[in-house]
Amino acid sequence: MHPAPPPGPPPPREGASAELLARVPKLLEAMRSVGSGLELHSTLKRICETAAELANARYAAIGVVDEDGDGLADFVHHGLDEATVRRVGHLPGGRKGLLGALMVDPEPVRLTDLTEDPRAGGFPENHPPMRSFLGVPIRVQEEVFGNLYLTDKHTGEPFSDHDLAMVRVLATEAGIAVGNARLYEAAQQRERWIDGSVAVTTALLSGGDTDDALQTVAEQARRLSGAAAGIVLLPADGGGLEIVAVAASHRTNALGKIIPPENGIVSELLAGRPVFVDDAATDPRLDAGPVRAYGPIMLLPLCRDGRILGGLVMPRARGERPFTRTERALGERFAAQAGLALMMADAQRDRERLAVYEDRDRIARDLHDLVIQRLFATGMMLESAQRRATAPEVRDGVGGAVDELDVTIQEIRSAIFALQQPAEAPAGLRTRLLREITMAAVPLGFTPAHRFVGPVDTAVGELTGKNLIAALRETLSNAFRHAHATRIEVAVDATATLPDGRPGVRLTVADDGVGIPQGGRRSGLHNLERRAETVGGTSRLGPGIRADGGGTTVWWEAPY
């Protein structure tokens, strides 16, 4: 009988290195660490750190291959401090040198001195020196996701066969972890876009202010796409597209500007085709101007059932990565949903407008058939009483009452005429402002007092006039919905002098309502300020016209 083997660790298997087996526990711990998260960027950082520790390397990096396979979409690194990164400048694009060669032929590469390899393109200025090199591809479901790079062992030795074997195992596990992280990130991204679509649909169909709803579209587009701005375009009256909403981190005077139809990109949007720009600074389809300061741009049509409702523009900052295929697909779905909501909101507003027109017609008929007839009858009764009166003071008093009735009848006839005017008829600024005041009389239950000073029709330009009408509509809407006013006074002064000495137009809307509560919603007031700033003007608030100073007065002014 043979004696039992002595206790202790088993001898190494044939062909297996004792060193390799000794590093297996460390490899298993590294694999556990790599697969412990779901967020993609942090997963890549963890892979770099783990690979550097496993191979005893000073530096590690992962280059993420872009969708076209000819460059790097991301470059995550480990071992360089922030000061060195700033001195080096931009990170590699992966289109040339050793990194580019690994993208063309994604097979493991091990070099004793990478500076002597003919594929190496040299280091940029201030880059730390590197010698030994180990590169291994990371595959996600047989697709090359990127490459894992290691340089410079702490011991100064070149990378060994054992290093290569362990890093390849780690790269396999990293591929699984990256695949899970990508699935998680894609699910999260889709969820964010769906939530954004719901917010846009709710805003457009809530029956609130149209400008607020369009601003929500711009803000959601900017947030979801990671863009520097979100811009909503709607068809302009004279052709082309008008900028009607802008969400950006800085103030802009783009609101209200019209992009002419002869612009190549506008014609694409009006034809219902999306446009993707990789770099606004060099794209020949873009006109010179502020847009050249941006980088990648995604321009999507807002359309439904073949009808072009507008456009959505999402520009990224200069130097940012282009939009991926997934982002483009999600953006197009978002634009389609926004287009549907916009069309439904238009239909809803048309129904509301029709209801208002029908109400106006009913009011006009009632005024003509009932009120004026009764006033006529009352006037005839008073005239009869005047003739029978013997006292002179009685005849004079009754005569005065009859004259007042005649004036009242004329005012009612003017109101009937205004109620029966078609909203589509071309008119000057004064008439369009009067139309807004008359339209507001239906929900308010009374017609706001109004007066005009100066050449309103001839002095005020089209852009300022459009914003002036929108400001009047906003203030009257606020007075009805929030102030619960019983008296409103509107004044439009085209002879005003602005604080900086320029001539301009000033809109004053004063009411006797409840005023603006502390902590209340101020989106309407922000809209007034934004519109004023767009045309170089200002908007401010003050006390109202109630006897005790209650209520609100809004001053909105802008140069011609």
C-alpha cells in the first residue's frame, strides 16, 4: 500500500504555472469587482483600476469604439492625475497610431517598448513617457466594444505571458459587465425620453398658456439630449421657420427670429426630413452666425400625418461627441410624440376658438335682439313722457336720459360690430390689440377699459408688435385666471421714451384683483420678461388700481 500524501496545498497541475495559480484568487476578486455595478462610465473606470492592479501597471485606459468603428467615442483612463490631463490637452481620437491599429486589427498586442513600434505615432507634448504596452480587445456579444490598454509595470519589467492571460480573462468578464451596463443604461435612457414625452404631452394638452407648453418642449429636448440648448421652430407667416421657444443656460436674443425658407436645412425640415450635423463650425449647409459656435446638432421635424408643424433643434457644445444612432432614434420618437401632441393641442384650441366665436355670435344676437330693442322701447317711453311733462326741469332731465340711451345704443352697436369681425381678416396692430381685448371680455364677463396713444399702427415694427400682442394676451389671461379682477385698464402708448432714452411703445395693464401671492407660480411673468428681452425691452410690476392699492399693474415696454 502506498502512504497517503502529506497534508497541504496540492502540487501544481502539469503545464500550469505556480505564479499563475497564485494569482487566481486575485483574478477572481477582480472579476467580482468588475461586475458589481450597472452604470457604464463607472464600470469602465472600475475595469481600468482593476486591470492596472491585476497586472501591476502604472497606467490603464479603455478606448470605446464609436458606432462607425473608425474612432473612439470615449476614452476612460487611470493613473494620470488631473494636472497631467490638463497639460496633455485633448484625449486621443483613436484614428491613428497604435490605438488606431488596434481598432483595425482587434487582437492582443504586447510590446516591450512601444516607442520602437512602427505603428506608434508618438506622444503629444506634456504626455508622460511610456514603454511597455499591453492591449486587449473587449468584446460584447462578439462585437468589439473597445480596447483595454495597459502600460508601464511598476517593476519596470515588460508584461509577461501570465499578465496577458489574466488580462484576457478580465477582458472577457469586462465584456459581460459592459453588456449589462449598456442594457441598463439603454433602459434608463428610454425611460427618461418616455417621461419627457409624457411631460410634453401633458403641457401641450393641459389647456394652459401655449408659450409655457412650447417652452416645456424646448426644456425637455435640451435635458434629454444633453444639448447646450433646446429650440422649437414653428412655420412663420411669410414662409420659413420662426424661433418660438428657447431653453439655454444663458440669455439669448434668438426668440422671434425667422429662418428663411431658402436656407438648406429649413427646406429639409419643411420636407419632413431629419438633419444631423457632426460639426456646426464646418458644415456647409449652415449659415454664418451664432450657430457656428456649436458642435454636433440634431434637427428634427415636428410632423404628423404628412403635415409639418415645426421643427426641434438640439445643438451640443463645441467639442462634444456627435449624437449616436440610439440618441437619434430616441430623438425622432420624441419629436413624433411632440408633433402628435402639438397637433392635438391645435385641434383643442380650434375647438375652444370655435366655442368662443359661437359665444360671441350669441352675445351679438342677444345684444341686438334683446338689449337694443328694450333700450329703444325705453327711449320711446321716455320721449313720450317728455312731451307730456309740464315742468321744464323734468323735460330737461328726461331729455338727458334719452341722449344717454342713444349713446349707449351706439356703444352696443360698436361692440356688436367688433364681436362679428372675422379673426382672420388682415388688420393693423391697433385692431389686433382691440381684438385681444374683445376676446378677453368673454371669460372676464366685462370689457377692459382701453386707450391708445400715438401712431400705434405705423410706428411699431412687426416683431415688437407680435410680442406686444402676446404680452397683452398673457396679462389679460393672468388677470382672468389668477387675479379675479372686476376692473382692468389697458393703455398702449406709442410715444413712450424708454429708460435708456430710445423711443418705444409701452403697454400698461392694471387691475383691481387679488395681486400676486408670495410663492405663487410666475411662469407667465417670466414669459413677459423673456419676450421683452427678446426685442431689447423690459417688463416690471407695480401696485394695482384698487382703492387700497391692491391689484397688479404690469408695464411692458420695448423699442420700435
